[in-house]
Amino acid sequence: MSRLLFHRKTAHFPRFSRSATRNLRKRIWTAILLLSALGGALAAVAPQAAAQPLSYRPIVFVHGFNSGPGVWSSMPTDGRLAYRFDYSNRTGPVGSVPSIEQLGKDLKEAIDKEHLLEKSPDGTIDIVAHSMGGLVARSYMKNEGGIEHVKHLVTLGTPNHGTVLAGLPPACSAQCKDMAPTSDFLRKLNGNRTDADETPKSRSHPGYPKYTTFRSNVGDEPVMYTNSRGTKTGLCDGVVFGVNANGAFDPIHAGDTPILRGAENTVTPCIAHSDYMTDTWTQQKTLDALTEPGDKFAPARGFTKCNDLSLAKGAGDWTQGWMQSCLETDTSHRVTPVIRVRGCGHWRTYISWWYYVPEGWGDNTKCNVNYLKATFTGPRGSQWITIPGASTDYMVSSRAFEVKLTNYQQTGPGRYSLENPQVGFYIWGWQDGGYNYARYESGRNVELDNSGLVTA
């Protein structure tokens, strides 16, 4: 044990003069005070930054195939933090590019890197995605746990069940192959094609995410058709088409591939695939879809409730168009009945030529909403809405538009309903034996409750 003892002889300590000792002590205390001050400053800054989350949920924008984040340059954000996921150098029709599933992983990494969930006041984000970007977002939600962190998903022209164009090239990139209706990626993403719901929900946030899809093709548009004005396409969106909501090919018609069963599926005006982000109507409806009454973490906005889009037909089916009855409220609790029209057009009898307004057998053809019967009920009572057949107040030179019946507005928080709406239109500028009228007689009731709406 003696070898382990401390021997005074073996310990050598340097000796300092008194002045050197005083200088050394002064330097040590100066260093301690400096470190203490610096540490205190860092401690004061870090908690302050962490204690100031955003007022509103961030919006994550995801661009589409062979595109880039610049497509969102004109998209309004309502003053919310917007993060544009950029994979523009890793997408294209040919070459070695990552799969859509890998891009979903990359999206998660980007969201984590930007600390968007930590910055969000409720720990969730909203996603707005165009075209293939919607598949990237859905892959992130399903395969990377994003479903627990997304409050609202809006897809714009997304080939949720594929597009016929992805199945045409003899050789295309991994992303192109993933968008083919028969791809393993879509089969796994969508599950059983007969499932009643394609919008899975979070375990930690019951009822969320909320899904909204926008498409500009109703679904029955002919890919190509011929009339007295030549051969042309009936497509609005000429990129995502030719597949129906069950993933089956339909190369003759537009198809409704962007639909998700269980989502709010909305048809926009007739716009091209690249115009969803710049169309004013679609921009505003997209922002509306990122919140709901009582939402404290998004700017106050109005919203719209509609019945199903239904096909209106005339005698002999010569005149056709899709119609929808809606109620729309703003943040001042003003509620307005709205009639939407999509795909308004007519056949030329006996020749079977099809025309979309404003084209027609006659010149300057217009679609005129001139028939409406419904009961509009609100907190202040009921009123009968009617548009007589002779009316030309709602005549439009377009195949897709909406009519706002502002003269029937009601104001105030509460429950509203549009009961048994019966709507119709006629083709102005074309007379062919009385076949230019179309009706839809048995519209489902529309109900809206704006009592929980946060006023602006």
C-alpha cells in the first residue's frame, strides 16, 4: 500500500511571486465574468426565439412534375408563412430521378429541417400541392407519418388515380411510371379501388386532415370532337385526363382521376393544367379550404357549401350542362345563394355536332341561367327564390361560370338552407325546335351553419 500513498517529495508545484499571483487571479476572474455574461446573453436569446411561435399554421407548397417552386409566385397566402418545397432539379420525364415515394421522404426532411411543426401554433401544417406534388404530399402523409401533422391538404389537378399520358411514352422516368394508373405506387397509395374512403385520418387529431381536390375537367368531356368549326379537344386540363376515379383507362373522355373518395371534390372554371395557381377563383377557394369555423390558427375566411354536381339535360338530351346549387358565406355572415354551371353546351340536332359555349351552331352563343325555384331559409325567415324563364339577367359567354344571387342575400350568424333547388338554363343564340333548354329538377338540399365563423 505504501506505493499508492501520496508522497510529498514527488509533488512539484510551481511557485509564483505575489504580483504574478494577483495578475493570474485577475485574468481568471475576468474570464469567468466574460463567460458568465456570454452564457446569460445566449440563455436570454434562445428561449425568447423558441417562445414566439407563429400566429398561423404554415402553408407548405409542393410543385408538380418537371416544374419548380416559381409556379407559386402569384399564389396568395393570407399573410401566413409559406414554405415552397423545391425538387426542381430532381424531376423530369427521362433520366435518373427519384421516385415519388422518395420525394415524400425528402418532403419530410425539408419540413423537419425548417422546423415548421415547431413553429406552428398547433403543431400542424397545411399543404397545397399541384399535379404530381399532390402525390408527393400524400406519400409523405401515408408513408412518413405526415398524416399526424397535416391539418388540411389541397390538391390542384393531381392525378390521384393516374393519367393516360404517363402510360404512353415507351420509356419514361420513375416519376412518370409512378403516375401510370396501373403503377404499384398508386395501388399502394390508394389501397383497394372499391374503398368507400381514400382520405385516412390522424389518430392524434380526430377528423383531420381535411382533404380538398380541385379539377377543371368534370369528367365527361370528349378528348377530341368535330363540329362545323373544326376538330378540337373538349379538355380543360389537357395533362391529367383519360382515367376515372377507379383508376380505369378512359382514353375517349376526360375522366375524373383527381377525385378522392371522402374529400371535398370541387370543379373549377375551365382552366388549363398550368393555370390552377393563377386563376383567381381557384386561389380564393383554395385559401377557404385551409380553415373552417372556429379555427384560431388561420386567418378568418368565408366558406361555401354545395350539393352534388348534377347533369342537367334538355329534351332529347340535345342541351346539356352540369349544375350545382350552393350557399356561400363571408366573414361578415352574409350568406348568398350561388348557382354553378360547368360544361354548358349543345348538340346540333340530326347532325350530332357538339358545341361548347361560346361556340355554337349560331354565332355569339351564350349560356343563360333562366330557371330557378328554391326556398332559402335563414335565422330571419324563409323566402322563395325564382328566376323566370324569360330572364336574361344571368347570361354568360362561357361554358363554366357561377351566378351569385346577391339580391337574395341574408345576413347574420346561424343555420341556413336552400331547399329543393330546381335549376336550369338555355342556350341563347341557338334555336332548334325548342331543344335548347336543360333542367335539373331534384337538387339535394344545401345546408350551411356560419354561427362559429370568426369575423374578420
